[in-house]
Amino acid sequence: MIDTLLDACEFILNDQGEPQSSFWLASQAMEMRLWRASEADVREALHKDMEKHGLSSRFVKLADDEFGLRSWAKEGTVDRKAKQ
């Protein structure tokens, strides 16, 4: 169930299976009719979640404004240089 913008981002990332930019996440959320959000909204929501939850966050920030799922890092599918 998608109740928040973060849920929409997680759904999209799981669907794609690879890190994506905040711009791409916002455009896909709109296109898939999951959530109305700008690139800035997505970036802010992801940053706030990572800041608030730290290593418990569902998300990790990668180079070049890309975000992935923390579970991928545990599975070895995301570059180990992910920023917290």
C-alpha cells in the first residue's frame, strides 16, 4: 500500500531494481499516478528520512544525486560507497 511519498519512491525503486535520481523518481511517481511530487519534494523527503532514521532508513544516497534501497546494499547490489 502506498500511503506516503517515501512508499511511492520505494515502490518505484523496487520496480526498477537500480538507483534513480530524485528527478526520475518524481516523474515516475506522477506518471504512475502514485503521488504528486516535484523533484525537490522527493529529494527533501528522502534526505529527511535518511537524516531521521540513519542506518534504519529504507534509502541510501549514492553519487550523482541517485538514491537506492538500503536492502540492496545488504544484498551487494548497490555500490558499497553509498553515503549515509
